Amino acid sequence: MLSEKIKSELNQQINREFSSCYKYLAAAAYCDSNDMSGFAHWFKLQAQEEIQHGMKIYNYLDDMGGDVELLPIEKPKAKFANFEEVFQSAVDCEKALAQNFNDLASLAQAENDQITHSFLKWFLDEQIEEIALTSSILAKIKLIGNETGSLYLLDQELGKRTLIED
Ligand code: MG
């Protein structure tokens, strides 16, 4: 049912989601090592979300009779100059994922694969939220700068995040 090209691209996208999980875990570790446990908590949940996304694609590929192929995951960037750079990398990561899903949706359309195209709709909507969420936190970090009292309050706020199962 799925073309070889679509199967291959879906496997690539599974890899990108799991690679994002790894990037967010590295960001969490940086925050933990700098005693920002709320920021770290936020990134750990973000990492779990990426696993959920990867598994959504894994299950779709399997349901459609495709073979899941797990590709290598690169060592993520672990050193950051400051929290602004950490959240900037999260925004960049989500924008790149949005572009990947956009390209995948274009491919599905070009191949007249309406089932995959419909499946990808959820991810396109999800990426709007992901970009908005990470961008809003980055904007706050930029406003705060090195003001420790405000950083502490933001750490408390991000520490309250809960995981939403999709
Ligand atoms: Mg994702």
C-alpha cells in the first residue's frame, strides 16, 4: 500500500523524532547540571513527547504493512553557553521537524497517497503548537536575561508541566 519512498521517509521521520528525544534529554542534563530542575523537568517531558511521536509513526508504518527500520541516533549537542541557547536549540529543532513533516505531506500528495497525507495532518497541527510553545519560552528567557529572581520563577513555572498523552 505504501510506496518504498514513503516507507523510507517514514522510517527517517521515526529516527528524527527519537533523535529529538535525545537532544531534549541532553538539554535536560544541561539544566540539571546547572540546578534548574524545573527546566530539566520540562525537557524530560518534551523528550517523552518525541518518543510518543516516534511511536505514532512506528505504529502507522507497521499497521500499513511497512517494515520499521531503526536508524542510528547521533550523539546530541551537550554543551550550551546559557539557557537562551538551550531553548533556541529547541525552537530550531521543532522548526526543522515541521519542515520535515511538510516535505513528507508534499511527497504523500505527489504520490496521491491520501491515507498517509491524512495521517500526517495531526503532526502538522502538532508542530504549530510545538513551535509556539518553545518560542514563547525562548522569548521569556530573552526578556529575563541573567535576572536570577525571574529565572527562578520561570524554573518553577516550567517545573509544573504535565505530560499529555495523545
Ligand atoms: Mg515531535
